[in-house]
Amino acid sequence: TYKKPPPVVLIFVVVCFVALLGVSSNTWSKLASNKTKPNVYGIEVVNEFPHDHRAFTQGLLYAGNNKLYESTGLYGRSSVRRVALETGEVEEIKTMEHAYFGEGLTLLGERLFQVTWLKKTGFIYDRNNFSKVCASPFSAEIFIYIIPLQVQEFTHQMKDGWGLASDGKVLFGSDGTSTLYQIDPQTLKVTRQHIVKYKGHQIRYLNELEFINGEVWANVWQTDCIARISHENGMVLGWILLPHLREGLVAAGNHAIDVLNGIAWDGEKKRLFVTGKLWPKLYEIKVHPLK
Ligand code: DDQ
Ligand code: CA
């Protein structure tokens, strides 16, 4: 025959049930609000290399084989160059006309795409000889060689030319606003755009870009921070704080240096490189979450 449990047992069961509910709902809400995931990162310098202190770095990328490509700014000193990572030696350089101020640079296939400051003009170069190549509408590389090289420039649809990066399919672009653009490399038209936001606040001055493990990383002009951005929705996923690099250079007597700018990713060896405008050094860094 069924015997009713004493009230103390019933109370115990109810208390346990409520406690369990509390724990699990707390865990769920934590997961949902992503509070458990650190989104601020520090860095550790694992290597430093010489960098041309006259290079006003505006675009930087790693192209394999210990070679970097770099775009530099300032009128009369703008260029596209191939640089040996370990020595900082400029192995090949294409200086730009004095009317142009070099900005973002990215590599897609054999082509380097570059944008320029305060102009809507961009250039496409053959990475092997820096000659400007036919931009569109042809995608096959063979057209570079059989069509007379007449289309050497393109006009983009961003407000200005600041940063460029690529995931191997599309170009990502920034123009100093908070918009992150996706650009079709064949038509050079904007295909998507997102406002970059952190906790609801627009993040402007997006500058040099790099595509790293599915995210777009951006220097934010005049800060020592890199934003890790989702190109799917423009959300800032995390911040990397790097004030010590610039401060260290200034403390060592480099008073003429400008801001942190330039991110390059070696996807093969998982090496991350950063530098700045007129910085005498380029750093290989590792990123780690800050507690
Ligand atoms: N940007 O890299 C933030 C896009 C542009 C930086 C421009 C710095 C100006 C330096 C002095 C210009 C002299 C005409
Ligand atoms: Ca870059």
C-alpha cells in the first residue's frame, strides 16, 4: 500500500529541483550572452625583424616564401614593394605617381589590388613584375597576356580607399568609416556591406585589413587596437590590444614613428605579423586571451 512521504522529504525534493533549475538557467543565460568567452586579447612578441623606417605602411600582406608585399603612402613616396621578411630588404619596388597616396593592398591569385587615399582610383598589378594589368571584365589570367594592357586602373564604390584584404574569393575593403565592404574582384563593384559595431556602437576609422581564419581583422586608425570582425554581420568579435609595441619604440628613441598599421597572416605557418607607419621594426606576434 502507498504511504505518503513525510513533508520533510517533499520539501527536500522541491528545494533540490529549484536549485537545479537555477544552476542550469544561469549556465544557459551565460552561454547565450557569451559572457564566458573572453573577447579581449593581449600579445606576445615572438620575433622582430627590420622594417624600412621610411615606409609609411598602408597595406601589408604575407605572400609565402618569407616575402611580404607592402603598400606605402605619402605623396611622392608612395609605392608597392616586395620585401624580404627576415632582412626587411626591399627587393622590388614600384613607385607611384606623385598624385597618388598608396593605401590598402591585397593579393588575389597573381594580382595585387591597391587603393589610394582621397581618390576612388585603385590599381591592379601583376605580383611578379609589378606591371599594371587588365582589370576587368575578364577573369582568366591568360587575358593579361593577350590583351593590350590598357585598363590599368579601376574606380571603386567606397567613400575612400583605406584598407583591402581577401579571402581568396572576394575583396574586403574599408574607407575610414565604420563600413566593411565586400567587393567583387572581377567587376570591382560592392556586393555587400556591413556596419561594424561593438556592443551596439559603430566602430569608425577602420584601416588596414587582413583575413584570418574566417574573420576580418582591422587596424583602427590612431589606436593601438586591432578589431576582430565578423564579415557576416559586421559584429566586433574581439579586440587585440597592442600599446606596448609603439610605446616600446618611442621609449627606444623612435620619436618620428606614426600609428600601428599593417597586419599580415602566414596561413601556412600560422604566423602573424604587424608593423606601423614609419616603424623601424616589424613584429611576429602571438595573440592570447586576457583574463
Ligand atoms: N589614412 O591612412 C588614415 C587613410 C590616411 C593617413 C593620412 C596621413 C596624412 C599624412 C600627411 C599628409 C600630407 C598631405
Ligand atoms: Ca593586411
